[in-house]
Amino acid sequence: MTQQILERAAGYEQRFSTLFEEYFDTLSAGFDAPSFSRFTPDCLRLLRELSLRGGKRIRVVVLQEAARLVTNEPVEGLDAAALSIELLQTHGLVHDDLVDDSPLRRGGPSTYYAYRERFPGHPRTALGLTVLAGDLALALSLQVLLDAKVPVAVRHAMVEVQTRAAADTFVGQIIDLERDFGPAPDEETLHCVADYKSARYSILAPLRLGLLAAGEQPALFEKELHDYARLVGICGQMRDDYLDLFGDAAILGKPTGTDIRDGKQSYTVRTLLAAVDDAERRVVEAALGDPYCTPETIAAVREIGERCGVPVRMRADMRRYARQASAVAAGWRPRWREEAVTFFERLPLWSVERAR
């Protein structure tokens, strides 16, 4: 990324952080709930804490730069779209951490574990409240679009984009779980999971929303937008899988080795199993799916991977897909504004170089 692009991205992130905080302040002050309810304000507080606790906000940056593809002028509806995108992300984090039984998220307790701590003798209550908190975040993500001050046709189109993105993400979560049953998945299956689970709501939906808000018709460019988003999603999922074993837990804000313990057939696991000899395979397969796998065993698996060149191989694959995505974005140059096209050209490589 150029310094100019990084400064723009930092500006988007800073402005959105203020907007998100103000949104939760207003929401808490005027939310329609019975006056006797203690659990509802507590739920809103947990959603607020998780939502404001960092995160890359790359979806907000993609949204803003998508609008800049068309115009450099202020665009109505982008704030509502940004809130919707990040509330949908909050929904996903709440439910992901429940499905994965993750204690930490963004350096703090996951919503599920926060509820488990509040209700140590009532596990079903903790489980139910976690599901409902995620559901509430999803409903709020659509409500902010319904309240957006944009023409009715644009509002409906934006709601359709987010509803479709949410449905695709749910399918992605289903096939993500399905992937780990039966024979080891091939590469195309992993690509499909990455597309549905993350690319469609993290890249494609913000692209569509930004173009819609700026007066463009994304449906006219559906294939190339989806091709770009899919390739960036593959890069991003590969990077997530890579960091889960080879990343720094202090930077990630959560422990490494989670995918190994959960028995996930990730990009890293697939590459690892293809690279090891029989003795090393036995070590990896013994750890795979063992929830009580020790940090020492994870470190041993990591060492095996490093010795077999797995990090080098994965970084090469990530860069290959990043270059393909950049080539798709370069094709937008005759149609859209240069500085925003440059951002989308450089985003894929940035996504494979990030540390968290």
C-alpha cells in the first residue's frame, strides 16, 4: 500500500470508530425494551464491547474505496452501509466463537464466554443468550439500512445486498463444518468455503454497497466483482489459516493451534499433510482433532511444518492468488477512477502480508 492509501484507510477507520461509538450510544439510549429487563441492556453492552474492540475495519475501507471508484464527492448512505457491514461482522463473530467454543476474541472474552462467566450454573441460558445476541446484531445490521436517508430504490438494493451476503455467509458456515467430515477436501472445496464464508460478505458486499451508494449499478459488473472478491477471499482465508499455526498469539489476540485442536481441514492442514513423511504425519494426525492438545504439541507440529517448507509454500500460493486478483482490478482502470483502482490492485497483496 502507498502512504497515501494508508492515510486514507486510517482516516476511514478513525472516522468509523467515532461513528460506531455514537451509534451504540444512541441505540442504548432509545432501544425499545421493557423497563424491567436487565438482560437486554447487558446484551447491548456486550455487542458494543465486541464491536468497538478493534478489528481491521477492512470492510469499511473497501466500502469507501468502492464509492471512490465512481466519485470523490461525499456520498449519502455510506455511513449506514458501514454500520450495517460491521454489525453483520459482529453477528458473525458472536456465532463463530460459539460454534468454535472460542474463549477469546480481539484480545478480550468472546460473547459466549462472557455469558458463561455470568451464568456459570446455567449453561443453556449462556448458550441461548449468545445465539440471541448474534441474532440481534444481524437484525440491527439490516435496520440501519432501512433507516438510511437514501432514495427508496437504493435503500432496497442495499438491503438486498446485505440480506444476500448474510445468507451466503450462513451457507459458508454450514459447508465449513461439513468440510471436516468425510475425506480430506480438495483445493476447490476449500476455495468454495472461503468464497461463501468470507469473500461474499467481506469484499463483494462492501463493493456492491459502495457502488450502489455512489450511483453505479454493480449488477452490470457482477462477474468481475465476484471474481475479484473470490480471489481476495481465498488469499484472506489462506492467511487466516496460516496465522492460526504460524502466527504470533500476542499479535492475534487469541491462541494459535485452534484449527489443529478442532480438527479443521484448513489450507494449512492440507498443505502440511501433503508435505510430511509417514512419521511426521502420525504426529500431525494425532494432534488433529484433539481438544486437549498441549501447546508443546502445537509447537512440535509448527516445527514440522517449518522444516517441511509449509510456510514458504503457503506464502507462494497466497501471492499467486493475490496477483490474479490484482490483475482483475487492473482491468477496471478504463472505467473507474485511477486512485481507487490502485487501492483495489494493492489490497490483495496487503491481505497476504498482514500479521493478524
